[in-house]
Amino acid sequence: MAKFDQKFSEVQNEIKSTPGLGKSMAKWGALGAVVAIPVPFVGPVLGAAAGAGYAYFKAKKKA
């Protein structure tokens, strides 16, 4: 569990230190949630997580 907490704090720090990354993650997360609306219950949550993850990895690829 300690490794997960450490990785989680690393990701949080990277989001805070990278200008515009949080905004991009919010935008892609919202788009993912809208696309996944037809899937009942968990669709929007998983879509938002997938969209935010896409934005995060896209930003990491640039750096």
C-alpha cells in the first residue's frame, strides 16, 4: 500500500507543477464522461477516469 501512496503523491505533485495539465485532465475527463453516458451506473465514472488518464499520459509523453 505504501508504493501506491507514494505513486499517488508523485502524480499529484506532477499535476500541480505542470501548468495546464489539470485543466487538460478536466476537459478530457468531462469528454470521457459524456461519451460513456449510455453505460449505466459506472460508465461516466470510468469514462472520466479514462479521459483524465489519457490527458496525463499525453502530457508525460511530451515531457
